[in-house]
Amino acid sequence: MGNRDAYARLLSGVLFPAFEHLRGRPTVALMRFLDESQWWPLAQLEAYQLGLLRRLVRHAFAHTPHYRELAASHGLAATHVDSLAWLARLPVLERQLARTSFHARTSEVPPRIAVQKASSGTTGEPMKVAYNEESRHFRDAMRWRAYGWAGYRVGNKAMHYWGMLGSQVAPAQRLKMAIDHRFKRDLYVDSTPRSDAALAEVVATIKRARPEVIVAYTQAAVALAKFVAAHDARAWDDIPIICAAERLWPHDRATIAAAFGPGVFETYGCREVMLIGGECEQHDGMHLAMENIITEILVRQGDAWRAAAPGEAGEVVVTDLHNLANPMLRYATGDMAVASPYGDATCACGRQLRRLGSVEGRVTETLHDGHGNPVSGLLFSILFVKLQPYAKQFQVVQRRDGSVCLRVVPMTSPPAPELTAIAQAFCAQYLPATTLDVAYVDDIELTKAGKLRLVVVER
């Protein structure tokens, strides 16, 4: 995407900065700042985090009932924040407490809440999320920096293959969004319908619109890539694909690369804080959004928590450094990830930002075998690879009684006999003493946000 056309140069150099300035948003200045800070020495980045943490703790302890009471009950003082390690003295804010403490965590003084929305509720418990203008601006700038690592910059023609919730938006707002998308050269395509006819239309759209980058739900990109391969439909040069909202499995990366080229970039975030990490051109772990968030990978030990060892899986816990309106310190996102195996080693790209290991899925995706032993939903990546020649889609569901149902959209009718045999052998090995049944279905229902949940554990 080195040869940018005249409109791309006009948009990125004049129109977009002017538009953001008129709206009173410092997005462009923050983007420039983040372009510089990613190269700072690690010690300087952590010093910047510490300064923001001190400000956040001082504000939260003084101006929110929740943290004022927490400080008193734990004997904590904002003046004692002498290092990032101090953060471990605070208890983890788990999801249920985050939901019930929303009003008690809301600041009594400015900055006030500027954005309020609900999380997507993939765990079955959506909750309110709120933050101030400063936090909003940093989230936007962080997203653009991560997109830039994939070669996507303001002005590039982009197709967003995304879950569409337009019916929930007022007509006037939809019109405003449509104008904004046209201005920025953003084409939004609904990724929810995934029939062959719908995928053929998406392929036709790509051929017609010729996007320079595609931002997509991961499993939507996989479904599209499989269709392209099956119908020999590729008629374009390499297009970078930025995957978001769902885990990118290694075999999925290969599938997408075969249809769109090697530029497959994984990003990771959550609605509560938006972008947490993203891949650079080295594809060697995801750089953390250090200037916006402190990210910890923690392991539960009874009622206590400890930091995960390098390469060990744990729960993702985040602190939003710029959200003073509704502080969330050490919030447990419900996601599992591998703690960085890199230590202080610098990425080959030269950026000094710490890196995250792979994102492993949701805490709630842990199954149990017939003996009550926990089994990570990650193991099903092995089964998914084996089933790819025989199935278009699949989903593993563990019911409340412990039995497991493998829901499959078969590649052929009737289904290949190998399907059931592979599933039974897998279940016998990894889920002993567990009842398995295979259900052949025409489609697998997506979440309200248009995502495909590969592993579901009924609670």
C-alpha cells in the first residue's frame, strides 16, 4: 500500500486532521505521539505508565466511593504508588463486582462520562462500560497505530467484514454513519450471513470495490477464505487481513493466507478497554497498548492470584490508565492468554512495547471430562484441524449434564463417515468417560454480535 492515490493523501494529510480538529478531538496529535512512543526504551514506557497509574489511583481513591472504601479497608494510600509492582496490592476486580459497582466506581467530579455502552455479553452477563473523552481519544489512536502495523492508514480503501447491528441505530444516526464511512473510504459488509450465496456476493464486492485492506471477524474471514479456495475465486493481489473479535487459530491463519496472501494480522481487545494488543509485520506475538493499558496475566490460586510465569496461561487483567470517569483497576476480562515468553527481549521490528503470547479464549470455555477433570477448550483446535476436510463449520457444546455435543455443518450430503469416527476417537482420548453425540445441522447460530463461538459450556 505504498502508492497512495491523490484522495488518500488529501484525506490523511488535510481532511481527516481538519475533521478531527473541528470535533475537538486530538486524534492526529495522539497518533503522532504513539508513533514516537512505540520506539521509546522499555524503561521510559514503564515510567510513563507509572505516572499515569499514580494519577489514576490518586483520582480513584479521592473521588469514587468504591475505591475510597477499598483504600480504607486495605490500608492503601495513593502516595505509596512507587512502582508498577504496587498495583499487585489491589484486589482483582472480577466481572460480577464490576457490574454491581458501576455507580460506586463513577467519579464524583470531572472528567465526566462521555461514552456509555454495554459489553457484548458473551459470558451471558453483559455489563455497562463507561469512560471519559481522554480515554476515548487514546482508544481511537491506539487502534490506528495497530492498523498501521498491518499497513492500513487513514485514506486506504478498507472493507470491514463485521457483524452489523444497524437495526439498533436510529435512522438519523445511520445516515451520519454512512456519510462518515463514505468520507473515510470504509465499506461495511455484514458478515453474519454465511451461506454460499452470501459469500459469493462478498467475493463479488471485493472484486468490484478492490479494498486495500480487510478488517474482519476472524471466523468470518475463515469462512470467506474457505469459500474462495473451494471455488477458485481469487481474482486479486495480496490484501492484508486484520483479524479481530475472535481467536485466530494457527490453521485459520494458513487458510486466510491461502486466499488473501501472507499479510494476516491478529489483534486482541475487549469492549471494556478496546485494543489490548496487535501484531506487527514480524508476526511474533502481539505488542501491548502500553501507553493506554497495564496488562497482567494472572493465575488463580484459590482466592488469591499470582503473576503467570513466562509462557504460562492465565487470565487477562487490565487497568485502563486514562479512564478517570469510571475507573477499572485490575479488571479481570474473562479471557485467557499466555504470558509473554519474550521477557525484556525486543521484537525484531525494533518496537520496545512488551508483547503478549497467544490469546487462548474465554475462562468459561473450560470443559470437564467424565471424572470431573478440567479440559481446556483449546484442545479442540486439534479436532478442528482434523475435521476441516469434512466440515464447513463446527461447534462443541458441553451440556449441563456433562455430555458433549459436536454440532457440524457437513461438507457433503450425506456426511462423510470419517466425521463421527474422528470425533469419537478425539473424545475418548481427551474427554474420557464423557458421552458424545454428533449433530448434523444446516447452520450454526452466531451471537447477537455476529460472532461464532467454537466452544460453548452451558452453565
